[in-house]
Amino acid sequence: MAEKKLRPGQKIKMVSVDELLGCAGEESSLEIDINRIQPFQNHPFKVVDDAKMDDLVNSIRQNGVLTPVLVRPTDDGGYEMISGHRRMHAAERAGLATIPAIIRELTDDDATIVMVEANSQREEILPSEKAFAYKMRYEATKLKAGRPDKNSPQVGTNFRADEELAKEVGESKNQVYRFIRLTDLIPELLEMVDTKKMPLVTAVDISYMDQKVQQYLYEYIKENGMVKSYQVTALRKYLEDYESISQSKMITVLNEMITGKTQSKSVHFTEKKLRKYFSSNYTVNDMEKIMIRLLEKWKSEQEGGNNGI
């Protein structure tokens, strides 16, 4: 069938989320008691009482809930919300006891995929929301691919959940991975990403660090302002060599990288680097004592005019 062309100035008809998900026109809705509906487990999208929510509440007071929510049955006779958390919250604020809902049988993986797809249609999504939504969607897609239907031969060993997710959300695989990395941040640092106080790339670098170190960093940022990318790079390099760090040492590493401060105040020898010169019988203290004796010998020879060691 030939595609119908729009007349000049004619507006494009936007479909609803439920139409995109195949709900509208295919399944009838029922009025369900709101108190029988529970939120989606670990729902990653925030329901905020902001100006847009106030508008939605006023609209529901005047017109009711025009688009049904999507739920699935639970074992206890209730329902789990799949798509429509904001509408249900607004309906509760508007004083409604029931809400129109489409009931659909969905597996855990399918429910997660539909939930993420539905909420991804929103205009504004916080980085933290994307992070946990992408992670849930990615894991659900992998699990679903691991249980292929006999009538779906395309789902097999060559299936790539990351490629599928990137295609669905309209972002590159690398960008999807960056957002998923944010789920390893402590809440305080993730909040800084949401409020645009911390760049995404810097946050991703920090996400590879232990949460204890992240807490040290958060406290440092509160006292000194946002860290620079090169400071985080220096800290990660230190952790690659030493694996752990004290809070005072972390402050030293970060401060040494600030423009105008010398970076040659200290020399670091990691245990990993020194082990090739010592057998496993030597402790760290043993190695340190031997190095000091060798340096003292070298210093004595230098002062005596002998340039060799």
C-alpha cells in the first residue's frame, strides 16, 4: 500500500504509549480498585510531585483517566503495574478509588521489557532512571534470549542483548554501557549526575571504584568542589597499583593533580612492581628495610665519590 502523503501544514497524528505497546483497540479495559495494584518491583522511574504532575491531577479531576494503565495479575489476586505509575499516582491525588486498566498475562522478562519501553517514551528521563531501566531491560533481554521459543530460530547464540537494547532506545552500545555503569555509583554521586553537577564521563570513571572510595570522593567534593577528570584518572591509576587507599592518601593524590601543584613530591613503588626482585618469603616490611639499606649504601658511595652502586 502506498504511503499516504501529508498536506502542507498538516499535523502528524501522535500515537499514545498504549498504542505503541499494542494495547489500544485490541484489549478492553476494566475499572480496578487502585488499592489492589502494587508498583512494579524495583521500578526505576521516579514519580515526582512537580508542576506536570499537578497538571495531570487537574486533568484527571475534570476528565478522568483517559488512557488505561497496563497491569498483570499477581499470585495473591491483585495486580502489578506495568505502565501507568504516574497516572495512578495522579488518580490517587485526585481522589479516585478505581482506575481503568488493561490486564495482560506477562512473564517477568516480558513485563520488564514492556515497562522500560513504555516509560522510555517520556520527554524527560533522568540519567539515574535510564541507568537502572537500561540495566533491567538488558538483563531481561538476555534471560529471554536464553530461553528461545522453538518457533523463533533467530534467538540463539548469536543474539546480542546489547545491540537489541541500543536499537530499541536509539543510542549507541557504548552509551548504553555508560548509563548502565552508573548503577554502580553510590546514591549521593548519582544524584550529582541527575542534577548535572557531575559529567557523565567522570561519573562512569568513578563507578569502577570501590564504594568506600566513592564515599571518600563524595566527602572531598563537598569540601573542595567538583573533581576534574584528570584527578579521577590519577586516582584510578593509583588504585590499579595499590588496589586500596586511605582517605588521607586519596586527598593527597587528588590535590597533587591540581594545576599549580607539583606532582613530584612523592615516589611510589607498588608491591606488584617490587615482587619481581624479591621472593614470596619477603614481607612488605622486609622489602622496605632492604631498599633503605641499599639507598643508604648508594648515598654513602655518592658522597665518597663513587658513582656506581
